[in-house]
Amino acid sequence: MTLDEARAAVVRGEDAAIYAYSIAGARVPGRRRATSALDAHRAARSNVAARLSRPPEPSSAYTLPIRPDSPDQARALLAAVENALVPVYSDLASASTGDERRRAVIAAQVCATRAVGWGVPSQAFPS
Amino acid sequence: MPLLAVAACASPADSAGPAAATAPASAADEAALIEQYDAIISAFPTLAIRLATIRDQHAAHLAALGGAPAAPGTPVPSAVPRTAQEAVTALTAAEKAASVMRLEDCVAATDPQQARTLALIAASEASHVAEMAGP
């Protein structure tokens, strides 16, 4: 995977997360937590997209792995989208160096932490 | 055309560079964490349910880093906390330190595959900190 491919994958992953938060964020008990996470994802998306000459465009809709029909399902969905970003950021870490790699690892750590915050158990290799 | 003399070739250890240095250090840290967990689970069986799966994740990290667990009968760390609460506090601090060290190990890694593995492990350790803190 080239560096730009890894960056583009992060942008696509963040766009999916932003979509999931926009749907599920209002349905979880931790509304404030969801809002700050959504803001963080938007900022992260913007930072990584800035490194691409032609960043991917967001889709108008995404297939969600879990339908957020209840507060518990909404939390499960948000945990899943956070965990899904960990390997994507790990790929960016692998493809990058120095400060960009550092930021990618920190992003992976924050996503895995948020997933646990939404109530799922930790994983050895989050995905 | 005469060949230019080439400087002394690097030894395999030199050419592996920080990646070779990083993997054993990361693996040693994971092995030490496992020992710490085992000692605490032994001393506080009531914590076993909470800690055993995290401990097993560290075993998976160790295997991914090419390390092996300490041989049975290896002396355990002498200082086990006095109470279960202190034990959880100690493990939380250990996970926090591990998440920082794995981040640094990843940044220093020269092998991209190892960097990817270390990034995933760093994320896992960070999530352990949150998990120890409880709901």
C-alpha cells in the first residue's frame, strides 16, 4: 500500500465514521461524548485529507454494520466504527514515517479507546 | 575501471538497526506485563475474570512480536500490591506506560510490517487503560 493509498483509506474510513456518528450520535446515552467524538473525526479527516492532492469524496450514504435502532445498538455501532479505524490507521502508520506515523498511531490509540468507551471489550489487535 | 573500495559491510545486526532493537524490547515489555498480570491474578483470584482476557491479549502481542513467554518457574516480580484496588491501579499505570512505549517503538521501527503490528498493539494497550478504569 502506498502512502497516498493509506491516507485515502483513512479519509474513507473517517467519512464512514462521521456518517455513523451523524446517524447514531443522537441515539446513544452519551450525547456529549458522541458530539466530541464526531468533532474529532471531522478534524482527523481534514488533517489527513490535506495531505492528498485529490482526497476521496464522502459517499452520500454508507451501509452500517449495525442498525442503530436502540441506544444499545447505537453504542455497538459506534464501537464498531471506532475499532474498524484502528487497522486503517495502523496501515497509515506502516506506510508513513516520523510525525505522520506518530499521529497515525495516536489516532489508532484514540479510536481503540473510544471503542471501549462505547462499551465493547478490548482486543489484542483491534478491528 | 577499478572498483571503489566499499566501506566495511554492516553486520546483520547493524543493517537491521532499530527494528531489531525494537522487537526484543517490545517483546520483553510484553513478557514482563504478562508476568505482572499472572502474579496479580494469582494473588487476587477475584480479579481473574476482569484481568485474564487482557492478560491473554498480551500473550497474543508477545507472539506477534516473535517472543516467547517466560519459562514456568521463572521467579515472579516480588512486589505484588497489597490490595486488589492497588493492583488494578498498578496495572492501569503499566498499560499506560506500555501504550506510550509501543507508540515510540512503532515510530522508531524501520520494518513497515513491524510498524503495523506495533501500531495495533499500541492501540490495544491504550484501550486497556480505558477498560481498567471501568464503565
